[in-house]
Amino acid sequence: MNDLVRRHTALSDSDLEWLHLLVSEWQLLSDLSFADLVLWVPTRDGTRYVSVAQMRPNTGPTSYQDDMVGHLVPRGRRPMLDAALDEGRIVREGDPEWREEVPVRVESIPVRREGRVLGVIGRNTNLLTVRTPSRLELSYLQSASDLAQMIAAGAFPFPDQQVDMDASPRVGDGLIRLDAEGMVQYASPNALSAYHRLGLATDFVGVHLGQATAELAPSKGPVDEALVKLASGWAPRETEVEGNDAVIQMRAIPLKPKGTHIGSLVLLRDVTELRRREQELMTKNATIREIHHRVKNNLQTVAALLRLQARRIDSESGRAALEEAVRRVGSIAIVHETLSQNLDEQVEFDEIADRVLTMVAEISPGTVTGRRTGRFGILAAEVATPLSMVLTEVIQNALEHGFGPGDTGTVEVGAVRGGGTGRDGHRLLITVQDDGVGLPEGFDPHRSGNLGLQIVRTLVEGELGGTFDMVPAPERGTRVVLDIPVEGEKA
């Protein structure tokens, strides 16, 4: 709509915002009217109209099979558009039009803002299935007429009250028509069912909706006056009412077709099951986070016991083995600690990589500096856990075998994430490079190596589905290259 308005019309940005506000609300008018809506705006030179938006009803058959947005119509071809634009009134005169053997009643509703008519809504009703209207349909049509008059007067939509129509109640969810005093004139079957679930046991017509709603909603003190006012429809507001183990979402729309408050529309939807599922999901997420927290605590306890045991062993090789186990358990604990702070099973791995680098560097026999370049990004838990162990083993191996006591040097962990042939076409390329003594003569990383390298090969190739290689660095030391398939990051 922005492109069409700016390309063809002379409307200002504030006028365009008003049209956006209208379009965000006009599904309501379409459903109440059982009609298609097309928004026509005069072009810059005033010789044509351009259709900038279209809406089909959820409550009846469409009268437009084709998309009308972007169509240009010369002025004079549709006299009802001209009359509505020039005279600023709703135009209903004229016989039905025939479109593909379907009779269509056409009406034109001027769209007014601050005294100016910005455009015209063409309301097109398919008359092929017309029959004697029910009380529900009569209430819908009367409400649609009131809203149309408010649009023509510039009183609807309500400024600063843009509604998310995907989340707000719709006409078919439940509708109540109130008079000027807030008394129920009509309630649709869905609306009546929703209030019965709240605990209403009496007939609905003639009941003061605000007072009835406040009485059905549990309250420890006096009746909530704000709820009474809102449910009485005195202001355009939304709220949720809880009572009798039910949750009802409500939206009040004051009706002032001629500038005087004549009543209100209240749209409502039973969202009890939706809120129950949301609560279950919140409880599930909290439980998962608590599990990760407890796993982290248990792993830290295991690491502490292993560390204590290592201090009591006289054998240097035994002590070293237990200290390696401490670091392996610690790397897994870091992942679970991060997961315990998230709402989903994903982690920002850069923080984990930095903590692993710091933890392992503490065992360096010399003075070795660790640093990270690039971004790992967000990884799923099933990737983050084995990858943290892989990094721990690779960095530990570089420190133990690349540097001796008193040596100085650097271990750099690099990460590059981008397109490739992995899941969803993304791969994570990781390099761990040191400037230590380098690889011994004839070393084969795929056959040789200690337990740590065996763990790395198993996790990278078996669990992560990636590749692992260890080669001499270009100038000095060793470079380990890991190529792992990952899912693309969500925008």
C-alpha cells in the first residue's frame, strides 16, 4: 500500500498512517457487512482512482474473485465513487451490478480524516445467497452501518488504538450489542457460551454487561469500577476476564455514528484453552531450565569430587587423568549453565567458547595467551554440548603438547559461519591454532594420538557429522580444523 499511495497519490505520510490504521481494523467492517471492501484513493492529478487495499469477509461469499489491489479506474466510470468523494457521504443508490452472473450490491463509504476525505471504501455484497436475515445478521448489519457512518465522519478507526487483528477477538468469535446504558441488546451464540463458561446462569438480554462481568470475575474487594466501565463499552479498550476457571478476551468498541454515544460493540473470545497451554508451556520451560541448572550443579559436584580425589593420588599419571576428567566434566557443565538461563534449547556459543578457553588455559605449563576471533553464533544444545568437549580437548592438547614449562605463546580459536552443504546449507568452520613446537615427525591425527584426540574424532565425525584434521601451522605450531554442519541462525 505504501508504494501505491506514494506513486499515484498526493497523500501525506500522516494520511498514509491513517489508512494503515483503517486497514488494520476494517476486517471488522467486512465481517459485519458480509461484504468485500476495496479502498480507492484519487490519484495525484484527480483523474483516476487507484485501489490500494482489499479485504474479503469471513462471514459470507466474496464478490471479487480477482485481486483488485493496484487497479486504476478513470473518474466518471464509477459515479458512486465520485459522489462519495465529492459530497463526503455514504452512497447506496443504484441497481445491483452483475459480475460473472452474480448480483453485487455496491456502496461507497468516504474515508474522512480531520475534515478531509482521503479516499472511498467500495463495499460490495454478493447477493446470490440473500435470504431473510436472522437476528444475528440484522445485528451485524446494523453495527456495520454504525461503523460505516463513523468512518465517513472521521470517528473510526480510533487514533492511537491500533489493534493486532491476529490476536484480538473477531466478529465470529462472539459479539454483544449494547445500548447507550450498557445493557445487552443482543448476544451471539458464541458470546453467550463464553459468558456461561464464566458462570452466567441468567438470560443475557437486558443485563448490564459491566456489572454482570464484574460480579462474575473474582474480586476480594469492591467491584472493579474500571472493569465495569470497560465491559460497558465506554472506551475502546481490550482486557481479559477470568472467572470460574475460564478466561475471556474482550474488546469494546463505542458506537457514535452521529457524534453521540448510542451503544457499543463488545467482541469476545474464549481463550481458556489458549491460556492453559501457554501456562503449560511456561511451566515446561521453567522445568527444563531447572533441570539444566540441577545437571550443572551435579556436574560441578562430580568435578569437585574428582579434583579432591586427584589430590590424594600419588601417581602423576593418575592425577593427570583425573584432572583431564575434571575439565571434560566442567566443559559440559558450562553448556548446562548457559541452557538454564535460556527459554529454548539454544545457546550463544561465543560465551561458552570464551569460558572453555579460560578454563583450559589455567593448566598451561607456561605463559600462554588464549583468544577468540569470529563468531560461533547460536547453536542448538545437541551441537553445543559435544562441541564444548571438542574445544576443551583440542585446546588442552595444544597447551600440553605445544608448550613446555616457562614457554610463552598464543592459542587462537577462530570461527566462521556461512553457507555450504550442511543442514539448511550452513556450516561452521572452526580453527584452533597455536605457535608451539608443532607436530612430531610422521604424526597422523586420524590414527595416532592420545585419548583426547580419540574423543575429538568420535564426537566430530560420529555425533556432529563433521570433519576433523590437524596440520602444521603456516609459520609455526599446529592448526586444528573442524568443519561442522549447523542450522542457519534465525533472523
